[in-house]
Amino acid sequence: MFNVPSARIRVPKTAGGDIVRRSLIDTVLNNPKKLAYIHAGAGFGKTTLLAQIANSAPNAVWLSLDGEDDILTFANSLSEAIKQTFPGFDFSPSEYLPFSGKDNFISILAVALICAIETIPADFVLVLDDVHAIEEAEVTKFITYLFRFPPKNARICLGSRVAPWNDLMPLRIRGEITELTQKELAFTKEETAEIIEFNDPSIYATTEGWPLAVRSFKVLLENGVSLSDIPAYGSEALYAYLLHECIDNLPGELVDFLKQSACFDEPDAPMLDAVLNKKNTRFILESLVSRNIFTIKSGGGFYRYHSLFQKSLQETMDKPQKLLLRQKAARYYYEKQQYSKSAQYALDLKDNQLLEKIILACYRDYIKAGNFNELRIWFQALPDQITELNPRILVAKGVFLSVVGNFVQAKACRTKHCLY
């Protein structure tokens, strides 16, 4: 008999206060697709959801992976997990050791296990949790084979912190996998309100529905921490969690990249290449997305970090370096004629000189295009004493004010300009 800790082959008990994600459970169980891959970052409730799926099925087999580095160890662990639910299951991976030297040993072993599973006289859900912990390529290959040729009586669900690996791509392209990501796992506004027992938009905005953060804030509220103090009390513990679960396990060069890129609210790869003097930031960002390291593609070639993750990174960032990097970004966007992005940084940095240059470079085009709101914000941000010292800015402001119908102030700008 192969010994496996009972906690690894037993469906975890769900906490009493957990929200039952009924729609997600139904998406997996009441689906013609027999394969499900659930992936998200740390603390997004993957194991909780998988446990709810397992508990909602008539029969379930559970195996939590723990750094499997040997194919026979994995096959034995999986067999013991099946026996936990179906005691009469009879399969011994060691019987296939004589074939271990063959090039197709993985497929031989997988086919034998699939055939053995199909003798079980009941349908069931097979859950493999923490797939990202696998360290041996042969184990990943074995699971791929199970996904490609699933037993007729089994629905297979994988849970991982990383996106499906390349060998599963054909199945994804053919639409044979139900894929749930952190977008689906994040709590909705309504679920967040249900957990903390009242609706507070600021908590949802801060947590972005990250389940771990929402539950942490709920505990603080139950312990008497006032709503206004929640971010200060809660963030410290969450920063420590993110440091332990995410940052500590990454290479130093990648950690440096995360800290530097966290200076920007919504960076794009070309800007980061220029500002950080790199050539591969798009590859790095895509890797962070696929590994679910709290990185989100926001469209248009831009990316962003989860707000709490970004703040945890900024806590360790040198402030003068952050200022320098944002100044470089402002100049980069100005040189690339991306004036709106450049102005965002100029406003934040209170760089009035750059803001003047931006206005003079684009105000005519903005007026023609009807982009009055941005121009209004930029002119209002410039102190009057600075505006009055620059005749060209006075002209630009006067033209803008005339176009929007503020003729009195437009005339005042022309009068001041005439004094030069």
C-alpha cells in the first residue's frame, strides 16, 4: 500500500462563512465540456471553489499536489485518492515499471490508468489542486494525456496559479476546456457586500474583489476596526502575504522589474522598454499575466497591477527613484506625441513646464477634435501667475475660452497678451 497523507486525498471542508459560488459550480458541473481548468493568483479562492464543486457532485476524487517530482509517485498518489472514494478500485502503477525505459512509458501508464478508471461503475469528478506545484515534466505530460483522453465516467478539474501550459493549447483552441480565471473568481460588488454585510464602494475598489482581501477586511470590521481605518490595518497584513506568497519566490531581476514598473498606473511595453532600458518587457508582462501574478491586461497594449499588489511593491520602492522614473515616462510620452498620457504624469508631478509644452503642442488639434474637457483640466492646473508669464499660453487659453463660449475671460487673456 502506498501511503499518502489523508489531507491530500480528502475534499477540504469549506468554512461556514464562505459564499457558495453557485453560478461557477454550475458552469463546471452542468457543462458538456468534461474538462475544467481554474487558475488565478494566490488568495483568489481556487481551492474553496474546487471544494464546493467536489461537494456538489455525487462522487468526487480529490488530490492536492505537493511538488510531485516522480511519475510513479504521482500515479500512486492518484490511485490512492481514487481508492479513498471507491475502495474497490484496483490499479498498481508499480506493475508497469518494466516499461519505464520505453519512450512511450507515459502513454502506456496513462492508458492503463484510464482503462482502470472506466471500470468504476459510477460517474465522478476528479479534482487535482495546486497543479502549479508540479516539478517534473513527466507528471505534466501524464496529466495532459488524461485531459486529451478523459475517462468516460470522469469530469476532470484542475486548479493552478498559472495558466494552462502549451500542451493544452489545442484543447483550448478547440473550446474543449472550461476555463475560469481570476476575473471570474473575484467577488462581485454584490458578493463583497454580502460578505462584509453592507455595501461600501471603497472596500470593493480597494480589494477589486480579491477574496482574501475582502475576508481580511471583514475580520477587521468584526474586531471593531472602524471603516476609515480598514485600509491601514488590513493592507499591512496583505502586503506581508503578497511578499511571502509572490515576491519571495521570484528571481531578483524580476522583483526589481515589478518594483520599477509599479511606479506607473497603467504602463505599456514600449514605454517600459525605453524608461527601464530593456528590450523584453512585453514578454515579462505576458509571463506575469499567464502566471497570475496580479497582473492584468487592460486593453490597447496597456497593463496594470492589482491595486493592493501595486501598493505593496511601492512600499519597498525608493521615492526619489520613483519620481525619476515617472519623469522619464512623462518625457517619453511627450516625445511620442501621446500628449494625454504625458499630461497625466505632468499633472501628477506638478511639472508645469512640461504641461505648458503639451498644451502648445496639441491645443489646436484638441480643439478641432472637440477634446475640450482635457484642455480645461490642463489650463485649470496651471497657476495664473505662470499662465500670465507665457504669451503663447495666454493666446492658447484665449482661443480655447472663445471656442467654449467664455468670451469675457477670453478677452481678458487677449488683453494681457497685448501688454507684452
